[in-house]
Amino acid sequence: MSLIRTEIQQLMSKHKGYAPVRTCISCGARNNKKKMIRLVLDDDGFVVRDVDGKGRGRGAYVCPDIACLRAVPKGNKLSRVFRKNGLIRIHPDLNV
């Protein structure tokens, strides 16, 4: 049964109309993955923009809207998304 389910999932993922959808951590809007900005934690513990989308580890997605980018450091959104307790630093290049 699981072999059939795996084959169905592989067929669905190769479907031409399929586009991965991600949720913005600031506003909760759902959008195409390519239209979102991916954030990751670098080796120094800073939140940085993942330009090519292939950064290692857990990623967080944000709308390219200025209001969403400014709302990222507020509250405990980053701690929750990256599953890390304590202070999470944002790289100065990311600040808007």
C-alpha cells in the first residue's frame, strides 16, 4: 500500500501545474515559493536572506512587501520558526 502511495506522490510532484506554496511568517499570506523571500540561519547565528533557495537547515518565508519585512523581528516569530530559544540576530544587510 505504501509503495502505491509513494508512486502517486512522485507523479503528483512532477505534474506541470504543481507549484510549491509557502506561508509568510509575518502576515500569514500563502504564495508561490518563487515569489517569497527565504530566510535561514547562517553558521554565525544570524538570519540572512537565502538568495538561491538552497541554504542548509530550516527556512522561513516572507512576502517581499516592506511591511512584512519590517515585522519579521517583532515578537517571537523567528524563535518559533527556527525552533531556537533566546535572542536571534538579524544580519544588518536584511534590515529594511
